[in-house]
Amino acid sequence: MQFEQNQVYTFKLNSGEELIARVERPGTEWITISDPVSVAPGPQGMGLVPSLFTADIKREIQLNINSISLYAYAEDAVKMKYIEATTGIKVPDKKLILG
């Protein structure tokens, strides 16, 4: 598995859970990730919820690559929602300005 540092990925875990996180440091057996969120159903459709409720997320979070069944770059719309959920910063939609 090859991961790029500072890139946001969608991971499908062997458990069936879908996880979105930023890769801080790739590795061969473990990858260091930050701000992991899980995709979960909610009243208005799918939403992002914290993956870890009791962990100190300021410390390193390790993901064992043996627990990953699929991975891909996060789609742009999902990446924007991830940034909003993890930082509170709302990323504006890309708009074309004609003039």
C-alpha cells in the first residue's frame, strides 16, 4: 500500500466501517493518521462522526494496514466536509466567475 503524506483518504476497514482520515506519516505496517472520522447514517443521510471518543487525538493515531480492505483518495465533496468537521472551517464551493 502506498500513501501520500498530508493526503485525505477514505478507508474501508475489514470490519465494514468506512473511515476518513489524513495520512500524516506512511509506513509499511502502520500508518500515522490524524482526525479520523467514521461515516454513519443520520436523520439527514450519511454524516461524519468522530471515530475515537476517548482517545487523546493530539497524540499519534496509528492504523494497522492489515485492517484495511479498500482505500482511495477522498472525493472532493467529502474532503471539504471532512475539513469542515475536523477544523470548523467551511470551505466555499468552487464557483466560476465570468466577467
